[in-house]
Amino acid sequence: LSAILGFGRLVRGRLSDPVSESHADAMLTAAEGLDVTLTRVFRYAQLTTGTAHVDLEHVPVTEAVEAAVNACRALARDNGVMLAIAGDVSTAPVQADLRLLTVAVRELVANDLSV
């Protein structure tokens, strides 16, 4: 898939015909979507089989939520949505892997934006 993406980007850069450019863009968009989906599937498989490296630490929930929301601001803005954290987000720490928790919350926010 990486080779397809790389080759597609090379080819796309050399096209001058609008129809061919449109087809190349569609192919790249589909391949990028497939890459994201496969990454999610592999990440899920690692987590469910216990082969993922998890660094448990005491993490304030607020930190993970803020990181996830900030990571989705550009996507939200592109969709005409203003993201804000409303209400009281618990500052109590949870035992979690901050990276994985942030990814999970970001996925939830991004899924809501793409609906």
C-alpha cells in the first residue's frame, strides 16, 4: 500500500490532463483511506491480542480530551464545526496509556465529524 501511495503521488505530480488528475486524486484518496482503515484494524488487533506495548501511567482525563480535541480542530474547521470542551471534564487521574487514550478519544471525535 505504501508503494501504491508513493507511486500514485509521483504519477499525480506529472499529470497535466484534468481528467487524469481527477482519477489520480480519487485513487490516492481511496488508498489513503484504506491505509487509515488498515492502521486502525492492526492497532485494534494488537490491543485485543495483548501484543501492543502499553505504558500505564496516572493520566488526567482532561489532558487526553484536550489533546484529542486539539488534534481534530483542523478537520472540524474544514467541516464548518467549532470544537469546544463544554462542561466539567474530570481532572481525576485514570491509569491509562496517554498515547492510546488520546488516539481513542481522537477517533471518536473524528468519527462524529465525518458522519
